[in-house]
Amino acid sequence: MKIFNREFGTIGLLRALVLPLFCIAVVTSRASAQSDAVRMSAENGGYDTVGVVTVDFRLNSSVLIRDYKDNASALERLDLLFQDRKLLSTLDYVVITAGTSPEGDTSVNEKLSQARALALKSYLVWKFPSLDKDIIQTFSAGEDWAGLRREVESDPRVPSQSEVLALLDSSQSNEAKKAALRQIADGSAYTYIVQHILPRLRVGTTLFLRVKPTVKPQPAPKPEKEVVVVKESEVAEKKETNAVHVDRTIEPQSVEPAQPVVIEEPVERAKNLSFALKTNLLFDLGTAINIEAEVPIGKRWSVAGEWIFPWWLIESDQIALQTGVATLEARRWLGNRENKQLLTGWFLGAHGGWGYYDLEWKDKGSQGELWYGGLSGGYAHTISKNGHWRMEYSLGLGYMHTDYTGYIPEKDDEGNLHLVRQKEAKRDYFGPTRAKVSLVWMFNRNSKKRGGAQ
């Protein structure tokens, strides 16, 4: 008699099952007012460099936390800026400069400042997928010794202030300055600096925008007056005998300059990322929790990934429903797609999946792994006015193979439950491999084209 435990289910799944991770970027479309922080330099035609936002980080951390200090308002201001279409059309590049307070190991601080700059860049790339990431430049300022000296000089309460300033102005290495600073005034100067000054220097990153120069349109030159000399004596029709030579200036009739012809060309808006999140209601009714994400690729193709992950275990009743199955599916959407919303209508697809399971009911159970593949088809439609809520129906046919171990649950004399192995077997199956009635939430819809400016 062979005995094995249920550790195979939880730990084995976590070690063996690699599931796709989906990053959902939701870009809301709303009317963006002109930001007070950005002013186009139409008067001088030069570049504008505008300090936009500064965010803070916790000590020795490069994790961007929205609820830390004033980061929430700073990031909201940043969101408004990058939703301003006029600003984006003139954006030249974005500069992110990061630094740390001069405390701790210098080499560690250098890496920390680089990580903080990349953290803010990663936020921009995630939040605004239409933003060209190549124009975002990151720089590490390292330890802010200049800021420390400025703060010490402006604070007369620093113990032995003059001695501290002399140390900061010396040519010693940064590590030597840190060690010497701890000795000034028996350490009271360093204690004051740590408590009252260094927290102000732990600002993580500062972001600047630079916009392209605004060129003034040059007015068209006015036509010069044409001077024509006419002698009255040369006019044949003049019959007066006492003809007099007269010089006259004749101005030509004003001619309107030709207007430039503007050919209107379609301009594509920045595409918002569209993403669908789903759950199969048939599985949910059977307590098999599941989630699916689908991303459109153009108008006719999409890729979907599904994860089924119920993990229920009631040992007292000897009931187990523990499953971890991942599925990937490629779909082609049929019909005329010009006037249809993304991910609606009829579709055909090909799917495949793999996973583990542990199923037990009362006096018998089975554990194993499976893989399957096949073809599928279905239909999706909207159920809300804004098109975000949808329903989808699909059916899949194909082949499935499983290797499993049959067991019976038994308790020993001490009341411990053991799974007694009975048999090991394989099974092949042809037929329906999936049936779905899914509730869908669509994040954003495909953007439309607009005409160029007249």
C-alpha cells in the first residue's frame, strides 16, 4: 500500500504551473484643459523647459507609492499633463532626474537613484502607452551634497554650523565627509541633520518636459507701388493746344494674394490600449473560479488567456476541488469590421491548455495533469449603451490527454488523513473541450479617425 499526501496539489502547482501575467493599462479619454504648468513660448520662439512634478520615495526604496506624502497629487498633475493633446503635439523630450540624500553607502545610493528614475519612467510607459518611450531620458544625480550644504547654510539651528559648512566645502571624499560629520559636536550635528534636513533631501525623482520651439509665421510682403510717368503731350486724343507735361503716380489695383491650398489628410489619433476582462459564468456556478483576458491585434485578430483556479478543500467531508489550468487561444473575427466594435460579432479560434487537478468526493479521488487543444467558435455582443459590458458564447471541440492517479482517502488511528494510491492510468478524449457563457468588461474601445486641421 502506497501512501502520499496532498502537498502535491498546492506546492506542485506553484512550482510547475507557469501562468501568464496580464498587465492591464486603462487610458481614460476625457477633455483635457490646458495645464497651468505649461506655457508655449510663442513670444520668443525658443524652447520651454518646465518643472512638472516631483515625487518622494521611502528611505532606501525605489518603489513608487502613490499614497506616500504628496505623491497622489503629483501623479494626478502628471496624468493631466500627458492627457493634453496640445502639449503632446509639441513635446520634444522628457527628462527624469533622480537623487538620494547623502547618507549610507555611496555606491548603493548611486544604484538607488538610477532605480528611482526608472520607476517613474516605467509608470509613464505603463500609464500612457501612446507616449514614445525613446524620448524619455533618465539621469542619476547620485547623492545631493549641494542640497545638504544649502540646507545647512540656511538653518542657524544646526549645531557647530560653521564647522559643518567647512567640512562640506572640503576636498575630502564623500565617505570621509560622512565619517567626519558624525564626530562634530559629539555627534549632535549629525543627529540634527538626520532628523531635520536629510528627510527633505530624500526626494526621489524630478520630471521636466521640454517642448519644441514655436515659430512665428512671417507675414507676406506687401506689393510695392508701381510708378508710371505719363506725358500728356503723348496722348493722341489730347486736342488742347497749350499741352503741359505732367508727371502722375498711378497705383495698381490691389490684388488679393493667393491662398495656400490645404489638402485635408486623415490623422490617426493615438491609439488607446483596448483590453477585455472576462469570467465564464458556467464555471463560476460550479465554484470553479476563473478569469480571462483578451487583447485585440488589429481589427480581425485577438489573443486570449484564461486561468481556472478553484482551490477548495474540505477534509472533514472529504471533498476536494483543486485545479490550476491555463489556456491560450488565438481568434479571427469574421465579417465586415469597419463599423463593428472590437471583439464583437462571430469568431473562429484555436486553443490549447495545460494544468493540474485534484478531485475528491467522499470515498475516492484522483490527482493528475492534463493538456488539450482544439478549435472553437462563438459570438459576442454588447449589453450596455456604452459598449463596455458584453456577453460572449463559445464552444470548443478537440483532443484532451490526462495522466492521473486514483486514490481513496483513509484516516489512521491518530485521525490523520492519508491518500492511499490505488492505480495510475492514462486517458485520451475526443469531443467538447470547452463551453463558455462569459460576462465581459471591455476597457476602452477602438479610437476613430479625425480630419486634419483646415
